[in-house]
Amino acid sequence: MGLTKTEKFTEDQNTIALIAKAFAHPARVAILQHLFKINSCICGDLVEEIGLAQPTISQHLKELKNIGLIKGTIEGTSVCYCIDKDKWAEMKSIISQFLDQDLNDGNTCC
């Protein structure tokens, strides 16, 4: 498989694609929903809450952290995670602008 030519696209286009990738797995959506529900940092009960193996949860957390939607702090041997509120607000703005696009009323395609 060839390399993705991300440099051909705008920063917003690449950001939207990364956000879409984060939401492309239901486990990541469930993790985000749980973090919003508890409204605090979470250190270890995601395995019980989501019902997946610890390595799988860790991989999903890594994906969410890589794009900045969550942040983590190390406490002893645990890493605690929470929503990065500034990054979430930025992501919402970008996605809202993208989704608020409308077709022209005169469009007769298909």
C-alpha cells in the first residue's frame, strides 16, 4: 500500500480526516462518552466499563491521545485520562464548519 499524500490537502482537511479516524471505532466513541459521563480523570476502570482487554483499551487511548482529544497524567504506575477541553472545542468548531456546508438550492445532480 502506498503512502498517503497528506501534504496535498489543507490543514483542515487533514484534521477532519484524523478526527474521523478517531471516531471510526466504536470503542473510541465509548471511551470518549465514558470520560464525558464521569467528567473527571479515569485511571483504570475502562477495561471493566468498555469490556475489552487492557492492551486493546491502551491502543484506543493512544489513538485518542495522539490527536489530542484526551490527555493523560502519570500517577504511580497508572496513567489517568480525561478530555482535553480546549482540543475538544477546537475539534467541534472544525467539524461544525465542515458539517454546516449546504448544497446550493439550484443543484439538480442525480
